[in-house]
Amino acid sequence: MQKQGLTLGSYRGIRIGLDYSWFIMFVLVVFILANYFFPQNIEGLSVGASWLLSVIAALLFFFSILMHEFAHAIAAQKRNVDISEIILFIFGGLAKMKKEPERARDEFVIAGAGPLCSFILGVMFLLAAFLLESMVSTGVYSVLWYIGYLNILLVIFNMVPGFPLDGGRMLRAVIWHYSGNLRKSTRIVSNLGQIFAFFLMFTGVLVLFGGSVIVGVVWIFVGMFLLQSAKSGYYMVAMREGLSGIPVKKIMTTNPSTVHPDISLRNLVNEYFFKNRFSCFPVMKRDEFVGLVEINQIKAVDRAKWEFTRVSDVMTPREALRTVEPDTDAYDVLMQMIDAGSGRLPVLDKGELIGIISRKDIMQFVEFRETLGT
């Protein structure tokens, strides 16, 4: 699997990652807390103490988001839905499923686990703030109260019944359960999600013109992210239905052009890439599939060295490649590509190369089915 950002560790086989965009949000949250929230709520607070409390509060807030995503992940694992990784990024967190749930009730439980966790955390922090108010400093009390408050807000926000929010997934599961139509259910919650996204962007514009530039911009970008996610959520379900029961052998490119491992990169570029306009070629030696060479691997080599560098020097060897069999479900292959961060996979039958399947092949197949209504 292609790893995203920094790896913080793993738990129960789930990688915990930190996308580089997370640092933008972390700095933004700390800045807002240190310059507005804590100075306005604690009299006589020094600048240093304000920044220290802000860093602690921000770390606890993102820890709460991590626990929210872990709740999703553990609920998914208990229902035999594999989670590849949990990523913290600029818009929060994401538990990446290798495959969507097959049953509506599994979808409902997995989606509901996150808000339930956030609600419990919120109550715990607020209760701690209430019980310890007379025993701790004003700063500690403010941090506990703030994190509890944010967790409750997180629950309210996530329970909005629009895709891809948890409330939208839960509503989709309910409609799916009673209608038996996953695509129709997804279309409904996707439309609701897009309406909510436009509402957030409109609110962000109002806030922006009201003078709160940072908050307004954040709401606009959150709305844009939700809008794109709502659209792509429906698109993925359409892909799932369009590819269901279709073996990859019906979509793949058969008899692909191949290259020998001993030819130079200059020959490869001039005689193969320019003439055929493919972005990759299987590498064959004495009718044996030995690897895959891609245009990005050529690009990484200094052009002056193309004449003396062989395909075998830069190709991805067969043992390092993820391959699929011809009868594998096309949707499963697409999920493997997404998980591996790959645009194409070799198709092998009893160890012999019989074709190449690419994301472009899959997208075109679904597009043709949609156009023809089949």
C-alpha cells in the first residue's frame, strides 16, 4: 500500500498516519486558541501560558479525532471490514476501508461508532471539568471544558444527515435497509451532503465579509471538501454496481506490447513510449513476465544516462508487483489499485501474463455501461 504522510505507529494491523496537511490545521487551531479563546476566557493569562495551553488543547482535540476514527475502525474490523490505515489530515481524520460494508446494518454500526465515541469523550471531559473546577487551575479547567465542548460539537456536525458525514452514512444504511437499493440510498444522502456543503460555503462567505477572515476561509474549504466527497461517494457506488460480477478479463487490455529487459531507456522511449503512447510496458524475457516499466521511472533518470541504462535497471520486478487473476471481480481490482496507489496491474493466468488492467480501462467500461443503460 502507498503510505501517506508520516507513520506514527500501528494498532491491530492498522497504520496510523499523519498527512503533512495536518500541520496547517494544527498551527491554525493553536493560533486561534492562543490569540482569542484563552486570553478572552482567562484574565491575566501570560502570552507564554496562553500558547502552552493552546498546544495542549490542540493535541487533545486531535487525539479525540483519532479516537473517533479508531471507533470506526474497530467496529469495522468486528464486522469483517478491513481498515488499511487511519489518517489525520487538514480536515480531520479518515479511517480508510479496503472495501465498503456489504450489509446495511454493518454500515449503520460502523458509521455510528465514531459519534458515539466522541459523545462519550465529550461527556467525560465536561464531567471532569465540572468535578475538578475547584481543584485545578483556571487554565486546566478551560482546556477540559473546551475539549469536552468540541467533542460534542463534533458529534452534532458529524450527525448531519448528508454524505460523507457519519449521519449521512447512517441515513444511507437505513434507506438501504428498507429499499434494498444502495445506489438510490447513496444518491439521496449525496444530494443532502452537497446541499449542506453549499450551506457551509455560503456561511463561510458571510463570516468572511463579517470580518472573521480565518474562520470564513476554513468554512469555505470544509464545504468544498464535503462537496467533492459527497459527489465522489455516489460515483464510487455507481462504480461498484457497474462493475459488480464483471471479471477483469472482460475489461483488461489483452496481448499488451512488451519490452525486453536489456534494451536501453533511450530505445524504450523512442521505439515504444513515443510510438505506442502507453504509460507503461510489461517486461518479458524469453516469454517470461519479469516486471513492469513505467514512464515515471524513466523520468527519474538523468537523460544523459538513458543510452547506458537498461530497462532492467529501473523496472519494478515481478516479485514486487501486485498482480490479479483474470476471474477477479473488477471492483475488487479497482479497490486494490486504490489501496496500492497504482494506476494499472498485470493480469496473470497460471503465472503467465495475459493482459494489463488500468484504472482508465475500468472507468471507460463503467462510462459505456452508463451511456448505454446496460
